[in-house]
Amino acid sequence: AIQQLREAIEADRFGKLSHGSIHVRWNRGKGYYDQAPWRGTWEQDGGTLMNQCIHGIDLLRWMMGEDVVEVYGATRQRFHDYLEAEDVGVAVVKFANGAVGTIEGTSNVYPKNLEETLYVFGENGTVKIGGASTNNIDVWDFADETEADAANKGLEEQTSNVYGNGHTLLYADVVDAIQNDRAPYVDAVAGRDALEMVLAIYKSQKTGEPVTLPLSDFASTDMAGEF
């Protein structure tokens, strides 16, 4: 599903982008955090935005435009008082191409994972990637509709768990890139950019102000004591 959306972006089928959004509405209970003591700590992890939502945030940035100008966010710890970090966070993102984006991520959904949904809106197209882990195409509408589009409408990508199929494929690509001395499909810079987005939201929460990118001199440990 994600690859089909990316192909449409690269083919400029959306035209001028208006806005996009990512919603990660999941559930994590105390048992999950007890499995690994690093989870939910500022030194080794962060909260739901850094752990559960960073892949969705990465997708939003990738689809809407790599260059981000400004991030304004707010985070809270509502139900997980045994953690150091947040269990819900929201943000508004301004992209260099003029488009805007919104982020909503939480581990507070009762009683189980609800959805991970990505929307992209352009002058000539609207796409909604839904499912529990952005694995279904719920909406696929373009002004220049082709016969090939019929296969995408209602696509449901089967997954074995809530994390989807992306991890295994990316690991395989990295191994192949090393063995064949080529650039991987997703490089370390992309990972760094996703990390920057989350840290910018954290900094915005701490300062109460919008944060301009590129981000410098801020780490998750600077959030110690926030909640």
C-alpha cells in the first residue's frame, strides 16, 4: 500500500500538495513496558511518538516533502504514570513546499490498537492508507484515473502483526545493499530525519514555541522531568 502511494507521489499524480496527516492510534499497557526497562525512558527511548509513531512520522515526511521548515507540538502523559515520557502527542508541520501536515500519536486507545492511518491531499488526488499499520488502501482517487488504479481501490495488504511488513523487507534490502556495494533504499539520513522530527516536537512541548528546522542542540534527555 505504501509503495503504491509513493509511486503516485513520484509520478506527480497529486499535483500541488495541500496537506497530509498521520494518525497512530494504538494501545500499550503496563505489561508491554515491563518487558523491556528501556521503554518509556528519556535516556534510551522516549514516549509514544519516538517508539510507536516514528515510522508513521517518517512516512508523512517522505510523502509530503523531505524539507521541513517548522514544527509546533504538544505532548502529554495521561494514563502511563509509571513512564518518564509521553503517551499522547500532536503536532503541526510546515513543509518547505508550502504544504502542511498534522501528527497524532498515542498509546492510550482503549481497549486495543485501532489504526495507523496516513492521508495525502493534493489538487488532483486524495489517498487514505488505513488499516492497523498503514496496510490498506481505503481511498484512492485521482483526476487522471487509469485502469491500473482499479487494483489499488480497496487493497488490503495482509500482515502477520501490527507492525506491518516493512521491517523485514528493509532489513533484507540493507543486507543486499552491503553484499552488492550499493546504496540502500532507506539510508541513515532518512532515519536521522525522522528522529529530528520527533525531537522537534519534544522541544516545542518543552519551550511552548514552534521549532524551526534543522534542529540542533537538543536530545530526548533534555525532556527529563517534563511529566
